[in-house]
Amino acid sequence: MGLVTDAVEIRRALEAVIDPELRRSIVELDMVRSIDISPNGVIDVTVSLTTPGCPIKDHFQSSVARAVSALEGVTHVNVYFDVLSDSQKAALQQKLGRGSLPAGALAQVSNVLCIGSGKGGVGKSTLTANLAAALTAEGKRVGVLDADVWGYSIPRMYGLGATRPPVSAERKIIPLDAHGVKVMSIGFFVEEDAAVVWRGPMLHKALTQFLQDVDWGVLDYLLVDLPPGTGDVSMTLAQLLPQAQFVIVTTPQATAQKVARRSAHMAHKVDLEIGGVIENMSGFTTPSGERFAIFGEGGGQELADELDVPLLGRVPLTMPLREHADSGVPLVVEDPDDPASQAIRQVARGLIAMAPVGAMAPVELPLLPLVEVTPAGATAGHSNGDGAPPPADSRKPVGMSLPMA
């Protein structure tokens, strides 16, 4: 077994560790302060954090150790931390083209689930509201981001209307709480039922604020209710949330299935992992229990098989499910024994089984794939066309700020 004697090799391995909010390698961000190599294969790595109480310190520790331990000859890895000086922070801000560094708004969110569909009218928002309530009933800490900017409906489904959320002393927007779920929506910042007439740059700015300027706190799951289709909002969220999973909602008929497939293609193009498929309106169940397959059958399973992902559940259409979407109380809260509630609760358990979370199991930081270095020393595979982070200026949000309370 060879010995690791070159810090350059270790630094190359650390290029795989990315900061989840700045979305850059810790090497590129100049956060790797020192590398010490012992003859017995023990490696000491010191990483500089942006703040002393960085909430993702444990995640950095496990990811750095994992990346370096994979090198030949490494017997043990010690990870130490210090804090960037004011001048180092200023240099990093200038390098990133931003006025401030994030304080970890999403660093304490274990799982992000983007609930999407290829078309409107499939009950995606109703499923999101009830699924969040079902996860809360399972003892999970849950938040919902209503990213359907043009067709926002989550505030109504939770009975919140156009209530303006408060702002903390740290200038962070505090999500509203409904039935144990933290909720944020553009509907809180406009007159109730007002039309939002925004284009790409303004949408990007609003969504960036929802993710970075909202005090989400510690969450097991953040559910993002996407607008239908594959437009600006979905692309922006894919850029801001590279670690998110995509859950596709479809109805059973072949037409809806074909349209939902386009959302799957979008997810693949922007490197979002598809977590599974939910078949909504899977038959109409009458109050007496009789079932009618008014939208056909089998479309959800066929799409799941084609994408090689699990079918998380089939949710029937019931009259109480529609009624509670208008009443402001999720059906799973008011009537957990309704057939639709039971199906949604089963979906929630499936999601928990896919990505178990807990206080003793922190989520590891995502790792970038290692790339080959050409003989001339140029790094291959780092162009914008193959998934490398774009320059800081191209990610700098533009447009209007959300009105604060």
C-alpha cells in the first residue's frame, strides 16, 4: 500500500466536498486552511467556517473525512475547524459577487422534496398540503414552500389567507405555523387572491429569498409545491436545491402520464433525483365505499416502471378531500380514516422509509464527482454544459425584493 505524501492529492479529493448553500467546492471557496500528513497515514485537515456556530459543522466533518479516507494509504483523518477572518470573509464575498454570506437557512433541513407535475389540475397542491400534515402526524418536523407563484393555494388550504408573516431581529422571515407545519407562500405578501404578474428574474429573486431569507430552522422535510410544467420556477429551484428529490404527481389516464413524463425529463436534465411517483385521483370513492375508475387505471404504475422509481401510492378522489381543500384544514388532520387520508398517510410512511431522518443521523453533504486532470494540468469536465457550477455573476439574483412585514 502506497503512502499519501502529497497535499495536492488530498486537496484534489476535497474538491468533491461542496458547501450546500454556496454550492461551491470548499477548495474553490478557500475554506481548506491546512493539510498535515503524518508518516503513519494520519491526515489532519483544518477547515475554515463562515460563522463560529455553523449549523453544518458536523456535516463538513463527516464529508471531509469520507473524501480523504478514500485515498490510498490513509489510515485516519482528523478534521479541525477555525473561522474565517473578516478580511477572508470580505474576499470570499467579493469572489462570489454577493453582499453577505448565508447563515445556514437550509443547513438544518434534512430532506427537500419538490412535488411537481407536467400539467395543472392533478391535485398537486392538495397532496402537498395533506402530505405535510401526514408527515407531521408521524412525528416529523415539516415545512411547506408554496413555489406555485402564479397559482398559489397553500395559504387557503391551511386557513391562513393573506396573513403577513413576522420578521425576526436578524431580518429573517418567520414562516407561519398551521397544524404543526411551517408554511411560506407568495400569497402572504400580496393582497388576498391578487394576481402575481412576474417574469423570470423576479421569480428567481423571490424564490431565492424564500430559501435563504426565511428562518426555516430544523426540519426533517421541506416540501416544495412546484407550479405545473417545466418553466422558470422549476429551473431556478433545481439550481438552488441540487440536493432535492423530485416527486411526480400524475393521474391514471395515459394523457396525464405522458405529460408527467416531461417533468421527469426536466428533472434528469438538471440532475434532480426522482424519488417516486404518486398516482392521484386513482378512482372516485363514494361515501358508501363504492369505487369508480373515472380516470382509468394503471397510469401511475406504468410511469413509475418506466422511470424505474417506486410508486409511492394511489390516492383516491373523495368528496371530503375536495371539501377540506377549501375549508382550511387538511383532510388527514380532520378525518384520518377517510380512504384518501389513509392513502396519503401510506405515501408519507413510504417517504420516511426512503430517507430516514433523526437527531442521531445527520444528513451528509453531497459530493461532487471527481474529475480527471489532463496531462497539461487542465481539469476536464468543468464547463457549464456538463453540470459545473456557473460563474457567481450568472447566479446573482436580480429583480425586486419581497415586501417585509
